Amino acid sequence: MAYILFLQEVVQAVDSAKAVASYSCCAANASDVSVSSEASEWANVHDIFLNMSMDMVGFCTAWCIYFLVNSSRKWRRPAQIGAKRRQGGAAGCDTRPKRTLALTAIDLLRYAREGRSKLPVELEGLLTPEALAEMVEECETLKSPSEKIEAATWVHRVFAARHVRFFSATYKRLIAIYAYGDEKRGRDCLHQLLGRGRALNARFCRLVMWRSVERKCLGLAVDVADHLWHTQGLDLQSFKCLLKVYAAANMYERACSIYPSMLEAGIEPDVVTYGNLILCAQMANNQSLAQELAERSKCKGYLKSVLWSIRSAGLDGKLEKAIEEFRLIKFGISPEVDTKAYNIILDACCSNKDVDRALEFFEDMEKKGVKRNRITFNTMMKGYCILGQVEQLQDMMDRMRKSGHEPDRASFTCLLGCFVRKLDLENAWRVFYEIDRLGFVADSHIVAIMMRLSSNSQTAHEAEKALSILDRPDVVPCLDVCAMKAALEACVCAKAYERLDRIISGYMRRRSEFKGCAYLFGLLIKGCKTLGSTRRAWEIWSIMLEEIGAPTEVVLGCMIDALIEGYEIEDALALFHEWKGSVKCDTITYSMLMKGFARIFDANRALELFRTMQANGVPRNHIVYTSLLTACSRAGFIDHAERILLDMRQDGCSPNAITYSVMINGHCQAGNMSAAVELMQSMTEAGMRPDCVIYNTLLGGCVRHSEWDLADTLLADMEKKAIAHSNITISTIVRMWSRRGCLENAIKTVYDALGESSACDPAGRRVPTSIVDAQVGSELLGACIHNGAYERAFEIFQDFKKWPNFDGPNGHAYNTIITGLVKYGNLHEGVRIAEESIELLRVGYRSRNTVDKSTMVQLFRALRKAELIEELGKPLYDKLVSVNFSVDETWISC
């Protein structure tokens, strides 16, 4: 019988003892049945069943086996098997179709990881839409989501390159796979499918949305949600899924609009949906809708909505209303509900800094027999932390222990934050070590607190110790906005370049998970400025425009400042003119632009911008006048600077120490040292004590114009007045001794500063507070090269790594040492150091502090002359190309 043959073949395709047993029941009386050794793949089983004559037992057995086959997923069902069976079965011929492609999911994954661009040669002619559908289905059998995506991406790319037609069902399978983590390809497939006019059913949309939200593919989830939104006849589950997607994507206003649509469809939200809608309304600052939802849900008797209403009132600062709502609750229904209600009112009181009222409710819990849990005690500790009441917080922690609840991470976080708030850093470190000892993982709150501790540290050693928490593998500040803001501020302040680079790179990878705000974008741009990467600052700027539409005056100022720091003055000016009509440009923005003009010695445009400020009525302050005086002084416009100084006094701005410093610098650059010294004396007569900056400016002028006697007098005067040297002072002294031909004095100056650069912490330990930075190091290398001591320069360069808190070498140091090694003839070492500098470009930070192109030209010229292009030149050239360094093919030509 035909159905006996069919069941025989199905049994071969199913690895199931039950299927074999069912087959045996049907084939017991069939003596002509022989079991084939090769498993077959079938489709349209339903067609076969409907077109075969069989008794009831055979029919039911066949459907049983079909169910087992369909659940095992170890076989395939090509599309036209039913028709082929009907056509060839009567003649007794075997019309079973073979597998379209003899490939498994493991084969596809291997091809993807090998980077193949096509299928094996013997299978290239079999590329059909059916084969594509079969291979995508095969990809779904892989266990790991990343493996599914990897294999499916390879199949997608190979078939798309050969213009094979994609079935709609194939696109749906690809979308479901890409929802595991490849948002871009998932959205592309979705748009391709919708472009055909295909509508997706609600069940498939819910699957993709839940999976996308879980894997943080929010763009794909929102696209599918928007499509589902316009589908008619949505049920409660679909609306709940839409709500989850829009809430996860921080699209709270759109989430709120779901509620009217539910009412139009005649669907009443359940208690969970009401709670989520209230939360979305609060996040969207739609308090009227939140109140309406709370009242409507309370009419339904939903206690959860009452609790939401209390929490909402507390967040809005309406403590009396929260207490009034709390009084309406009927206690005694459930101990857990009673405790939760008290915890919510305690949080409302503590958040509004009314800890006394919170303490009344806390004591009331004991009177009414309401059980206190760990959250109750932590909430009270949070209130004491907000007010900085350390003693009361510690007392509450003791009461917590006596009640049988051990303090958890939240408890110690409150205590740590309170000590940091009170600037009690010694006890703060004690609590942090206790957190470590107990094995608590540092969450975003602890990270944010430690970053504040770093900013408040009095020594570089303490700040570095606090920042080191960012180096832990389990600490990812990019997962939380508050932690990321605190980490950015601390790293910018401490100039922690590598950590700053990791944070910004982490944000770029996870930016779809964040709803950016102006303050965050300003910090990110400021971080890019610290790293010297205007390219990344532009990327952040583009993301900012995409997410919030237009910059605030703070973000615009940060971007202009970053461009000026990168010497992209024209771009900064163009950005200023583009947005000045829609964004209020304040005094700080104008002063930044003037600082940029001062950097390129363009006093004329600085004066023009100043006149624009006067015409627009923008207030002028010391910063504006100082920037303008700097531009004029650097350009040699001393007469203009003197007139501006008079205008400054008439404008109500008395000159301060920085103003005198700028004017003294102008006279020093012009070589008028006597006028510069007279200004310093005038400053003293005005009641201002010359500081290190003034002396540095005068010393720089002495070195520039070889006024060695005056330089010695100034140094003696600094020592007499106990004015501490800065890094600029050390650099200037090194340059002075170098020009006077006293290299040993220059080296001694630096190493003496290294030895003295330490202080004692409160525990009496000596910690480094080095004033010897990258600028000092490069200056010392230049002194060695200037005096022909190439070997000494190389020794000092290698010694940089041992210097405490040294932030170099910088680009000038690399240029200096490579040039010296080229002159000295040590080309192998020169190439090695050049490659070391390239790594700064590869990681993407401090790109301005790398080797200059002119240095590279000199190095390759020496390599060509020494016939080392093949050995050293070409490998170095390839590395330069890999980091987009500006190269020339003539460098490696023989």
C-alpha cells in the first residue's frame, strides 16, 4: 500500500522509538516492505494524507508520525513532494527528492569563519531560492545566538551576491536570527520584506520584539513595533509587547499613546499594564496622564496603582499628597504588601529630605507589627546619606544587624557615599575595602561614588587608586549613565587617557542602549578633546544631533573648544556661525573663539569678534579680555594690547594676575625685557604677589633673548620668596642650561625634581606628586640632541618608563629621539620607536601627540640610503597605512 511506503520513509527520517513503533503497527501485515538505509526529506505531508486511501488506523498513525517529525526538526520537507508522489507512486518508481544541498549548519559556520566568499565548486550551480531557504533554516539549528548570526550572515551575503531571489519566509527567518544581535542586517531584511507589501502577523512581531529587546537591538524592535502598531485587531499581549519596546527605547511619549489605542480597541489594561503605563507617563513628564491612570486603576481596586501614586507624588516633591494616599491603604491584607507600602512612603520622605517624618513611619511599623525587611533599613540609611548624617546612618546599620538582617551592598554603598560626601576619605577607603572583603561586586553606584572620591583626592596617588576601579574586568561604567558621567568627569580631570578611551569606545558600541542628554554629550566631547581626537568629537556631535536634534549652549561650547584644542579653528568658526542664530552664544563661547585666534596669531579676527560682541551686547569679562590680549600679544600688537588694557579698566574689569602675565609675555616676545620687569613691579605695587606663572614668563623671555644674568637673578628671587617650581619652570630651566652648553646641569635639574616630587599621605607614607611631565621629558631629550649627546638621549628616553606619574612621551619627544637616532645611525632602534608611536594612533587617543610626517620622511630617507627599505621600511610603511597615517609611495621606492 502507498501509505505503508510513505510511513517506511518517514520512519527513516525520524530518530524516535515511538515513530518506529507506530510504523510497525501499520506495516505488520505488509510482506513487501523493505526498510531503506537512506533517510528521506519530505514536505506537504498534509497533501499526501488527503490524497491517499487508507483506513482510520493508518491515517491516525501517519498523523502521529508527522507530529513527531515536525517536532524533531531532523529532516527537511521540499515543496512539491505531494504532487511528485501522486504522479510517480502508481508506477512504482522512487520519486523521492534528494537534499538540495548536502550541507549542515556546522559546514556553514566553518565556511563563515574561514572567510569564504562562495560555496564549494560542486555546489555553485545549485544556488536556488529553495536552497537558500534550506540553508537559513539549517542556521537556526545552531545552539549559540552568535553562531546563528555568523552562519546566517555568511549565507545571506553569498546568495545576495549572486542575486538569488529571497522568499518572504526566508526573510522572516533571517529577521528572527538577526534579532539575536545584528540590528543593522535585521532592519535591512525587515525593510526588504515590507517593501514587497507583506504584512507580518502579530505572533511573529511579538517574537522578534521580545528577542530584540532582550538582546538590546532596540532599533529593530522599534521598527517591528511601528509596523505592528498599524495592524488591525491587536490583543492585550501585543499591546503589552509594544509598551515594553517603547519603554526600553526610552520612547515614553509613544508608549503613553498606546493607552488611547487600547481603549479604542475595547481592551482594558490589566494591573501590570496599568503600572507600566503610569511609569512611562512619569518618565514622559505627563503627570496628568499618570494621575488619570492611577485613578482609573484604583477604581478597579488595584493596590499596585495606589503604591505607584504614592511613589509618583514623592518623586514630584509632593510629600503631603503621598502621605494622604498612604493613609487610604487598608493594612492587614498581606504582610508583604504592608511592608512594601511602608517602604514606599519611607522612600518618599527620605527623597524629600524629611528624615524625621520617615523615622516616625519607621517606628510606627514596630507599633503596628509590620515586619521590617532589609529594604526598610536601607531606605532609612539612604535618607541619612542624603543629609550627610554619618552617626545616625551607622546607628541604623547597627539596628539592622540586631534585627537579624545583615547589611548588603546597598547598605555599604550608602555608608561609602556618606563618607565621600563628608570628605572623610580615610573612612571611605575603609568602607570600600570592607565591600571588597565581603565579595560585593562594584555596581554603578559604587563606581560613581569612587569617581567622586578620585576628584576629591588631595594627591595624585589617591586619585589614581580610586580610578583603578575602572580597570577591574567586572566594572563596565558604560552600562549606566550616572556611572559613565562620573567616570568621564574623573578621567578628564586626572587625564587618564587610556581609561577615557575605553569609556568613549564603550559608549560608541552601546549607544543604542542609552537615551543621551546634553550633559552626557558635553562630557563625551570634552573627553575627546582631552584625547586630542576631533574625529571622534565629530562622531559624538553627529549622534547628539540625531538624538536630541540641536545642541545646547554648553554642548556647542564644548565642541568649539575641542576643535580649537585640535587647531581646527576654521571649523570651529564655521560651527559658531551655523548655530549662533538658534543657540544663545554666551561670553564663554566668544572667549573660546578668541583663544583659537590667539593660537594661530590672528589678532585681526580676534578684534573683529570682540567688536561683534560689543555690537550684540554680550557681556565682557576677564576671560574675554585676557583672550583678546593674548591674541594681540602673540601677534606682536603690543600697542593694541595697551589700548585694550585701558578699555578693560573703563569696562569695570580691573587687571588681575593673569592679565599682567599676558602683558608681560607680550613684552618678552618683543624682546623688551626691561618693560616686562617694570610690569611685574607695577603688579607688586598694585597689591598682587607675582606667582610662578609670572616668573615662568620672564624666564622664558630671558632664554629666548639670552638674558642669562637676569635669568639667574629671577631664579634666586624665586628661591628667596619660596615660590615652588612647576613643570613649565623645570622645562624652561632645562632649555636655559642647554643653550648655555651646560647639559649636566639640565639633567641634574630634572632628576632633582624627580627626587623631590613626593609628599606624605595622612598615614605617613610617601606618595609621588611628580611635576616632571611629558613636556619636561621632551625638553630634556632636546637638550641632549642639541649638545650632541645622542646615547645619553636614548638612555633617558628608555628611563621615562621608570619616572613616577610620567604622562609621556609625547609627540615632540618621539620626533626628537627618532631624529637623534637617525643622525646617530641607529636605524633599527629608530624604526622600533616609530612603531611604538604608531600604537597611539591605533588605539585612537592623543593622535596629535605622535610622530610628525617630516620625521617619517627623514627616517625613510635614511633607510633608503642604508638599503634597509625591504627589511625595515616596508613593514613600517604598512603599519602607517593601517592607522591612516598620511604616507607617500616614494618613501619605499628604490
